[in-house]
Amino acid sequence: MTLSTATIPELERLHQQANEWQRLSPRQRIPYLQAMKTLARRHAPEWVSLACQIKGIDPQGVWAGEEWTTGPLGLILKLDHYLHALRHEATPPVPRWRTAPSGQAIAEILPRNWQERLLWFGVKAEVWLQPGQPPTQGSAYRNPPPAGVAVVLGAGNITSLCLADALYQLVVANRVALLKMNPLLAPLTDCFRKVCAPLIEAGFLEIMEGDATLGEALCHHPLTQHIHITGSHHTYNRLVWGDTAAEQAIRKARQHRKLTKPVTAELGNVTPLLIVPGEWTEAELAYQARQVASALVHNASFNCIAAQIVVTAAGWPQREAFLTALKAQLQEIPPRPAYYPGAIARYESFLADYPQATVLSSPLEGTIPWTLIEGLTPAANPRIFQEEVFCGLLAEVQLPVHDAADFLATAVPFVHERLWGTLGCSLIVDPRTEATYSEALERAIAQLRYGSIAINAWVSLANGLGCTPWGAFPGHTPAAIGSGVGVVHNSFLFDYPEKAVIRVPFQLPVTPPWFYGHRTLPQLARAVMDIYTTGNPLAWLSLLTAALRG
């Protein structure tokens, strides 16, 4: 008997309850998720403390706020959006529809109400549906898949992702789920079981610890119907096509997959930030330099969507001033513990390939210094264009253009043809330039083939909002998986999402919560959690205080 055919009690329990989960109406599922919201708030301090231990963070220090926002708060936001969907029978109303010039349907989904207008001041989110597809929602409730178990192979970086991925299988895909924790986050397992107790006790969710051998056994087990992976495309290829590059090549040539079950996956990205040339004030230069620096240093840069390629115009008169401001920001930020396995060796390997790189922070043992490669051209050594760095290294590429129109017309084919991945990108443009070149900007947004696009924000915001679909741009295949297939989150349950577009003012009046050095981020996160879980009016006062002092 092999592991893949051995009895795995957790799979057995889920299999027995798979039909029961599908028998529950959307409204009958509400109490489970409502209880989870309460439990996530109750266990948030324990969750954050454990996350800080894993990542070598001082729980009272400046970095701890990240664990509050991307940990328990991130889960609570997603739960709230799912509850909204369930209250509307898995077809939540879209605040506003419009049509793109291409004929695509666009759903404007955020803000939904006055509360979101206050919480997400100036932020708007929309979902573009695939061309030629109907604007339908919640098909897994109208035509349920065969009752079965989805195995979720959890991420090892952002702590709420694995729970969010499991919830997607339960709420949107309409399957019971088994979450296998990434070994890096195993210390959180007991805390997560407390948060998810209502679903676990009912037999609709299981959480297991184990290594890659267990993961493979779960995926190949006959009781497993579907697999979802958040991680590396190398992991996907080993699982689906074989253990070695040679085996993978042979199997791909024969179209003979090692794992034939349906697999959805979110697999990373070489993330570009397109800096549209304009005329910026000194304050705007400093603000956007901090924005780019924050997109690099968040979570020690161990993010599938971390900033990797800053794209500028060679003829932009303020290019040097912007880069000077960016370097000044990075020089002030202390290096972070390189907790992710293999990160230091990977950084040193890239440094050997790009000896012109400038190290901007003092190297300390066990850390990776923030490092910038300036002045690359599209014809430069392509490694950094084609391989995810996943550490504190940022490269700048200058395109041979001067004005915004030429930049946008050149940048879009550059990122499509030269950069690996289709998960997400950011585009920074000041309001004066946007007004002058509005048609060119909207054309670029329509043309960009990324699952998420953020205007004037780090694209991770699309993940953090908890409502937009998150995943690669449609079109990848198992043999050429790229950034993956399928989506998660997607709290409006769109059947055919293509991409999310997030629009943020060029400069917000308060410090954005995704900016490095936010001084009151834990207080802000706790206030938002209290608003969503207790409705205490005093939480709004705490939120306002934290926002103004940030």
C-alpha cells in the first residue's frame, strides 16, 4: 500500500460530509462563517505573536503591523465579503455595471456602501469579465460539482492566504476542503484550528501538517477531487509533470501528466511597477518613492507580488530625482531576517549576475540588504526579467521614450514580451498626466494582460481588499503554467473573471496601510477588525485616531 492509497482519516471524514455541505443552502452556511469572524478576532493576538516568531519580528516593533493586516484582518475582510454573498443567495448584487470599449462587461464592486467609502477612502475596485462571456455568478450553486474534497497546499509567506484559499473552495467552488499547512507556518496550525473550529467540528474542513511527501499523497489520493496550490511553478511542475526536469519534458512532449486531476494554482510573478512620466512635486516624488520601497520590503520581499522591476522613461526629466528619492527611502529601512529557505543563496546568485547592483543597507547576518540595479535596458541580461527574485532585490529598466503616451505604448508590449508572469502589475500616474493622456491610459489598462492591475498603489492591495478575484490572467495551460490557472477570493462569485483593476488617488491624505513605517498599523488593524466583528461605534474613533497618526 502506498501513501496515496492509504487510509487518511482526515480525507475520510471530509468525504463523508461532502454531500452534507452541498445540501446546505447559502443562508445555512452563514453561521459557520460568522462564528469564524468572531474567533479570528478573539485569537488575533495569538495569531500575530506566532507569526512574528516565525518571521523573526519584534511583536512590538514596526514590522508587526504587517502581521495584523495580512493575518487576522485579511481573513476577516474576506469572511465579511463571503457573508455578504451568502446573504444574497450566492449572487451578491453588483453596485454598478459598465461596458468597456471592447464590449467586455465591467463590474464596479467597491465601495459597496458608506462604511467602505470611509474605510477605503478614495479606493475603487472593478472586475473585468472575460470577453464574450455572460456576467453570471455562483454557478457552483446552480450546478454543483460532484461532491468531493479539495486539497489546498498552503502558502508559506502571508499567513491568512492558506485559510483564504480553503474558504474559496468551500464558499465559491462548493467543495469541502483539506488544508495542508506549509511547514514554515506549521506553528500556526493549532491557532488556525481554533479559528476554524465551527467548520472542522462539522466535518467540512480539516487542517494537517506535513512535508512534500504528505502533500503528494493527498493530491494523488482517490478521495481527492481537486487540488489548489499557492506557491512556485516549480512545485506545480513537479507535482503535475514529474520529479525531474527530464521527466517533465518527456511527459509534456507526450502530453502524459503525472497528476491528472484538476489543479488550480497561483504561482508568482516578476512584478512590474510602471512609472508614467509626469511633472511631480518634491512631496509627490517622496510619496511614490516610499510606495515603491514599501512594495519591495513588505514581508522581507517574500511575496509573490513583491516589486521586482521598476519601469521608467529614459527621457523623463525627473527620473534621476525619483531614483535618488527611492534610494534614500531604502537606505533608511533596516534589513529584515531572511526567514524563507534559500533566500540568501538566491540573492547572492543574482548579485553575481548583476555586479553593477548597489547595496543600499548594511548587511547583517541572516538578512538580505535592500539592493537596487539601475539603468537596465530591455536588452539587458534577461534573468531578472524571467525569474522571480523573491528577496530584497529591485531592478530599474529605462525605456527609450520621453512622454507618457510613448511610454504607455512601449511599456505594455515590454512587460508582455520580456517579463515572466501575469499575476499583477502596478501603474503610477499623476492626475495631471492622467487627464492629458486619459485615452492612452485607459487603452493601456485594457491591454495589460495581468490578473490584477493597481493604479497608484502596490498591486497587493487587490489581494488585501478581499473582494476581487486573485490569480493569473486567463490563458495559461498545464504544460505552460506561467503564473497559474484559476482564481481565489472572488467574493462576488463571478463565473468568468478576467482581471481586477484597483484605482487609488495619486496621493492619499493619510499614510496608506501598505506603506512601510506606518506608526499605528496594529491599532488601525484592531479597529477595523472590531468594526467588522462587534460593530462597536468606539472602534470608528480608534480607527480615525490610528489613521491620522499613521
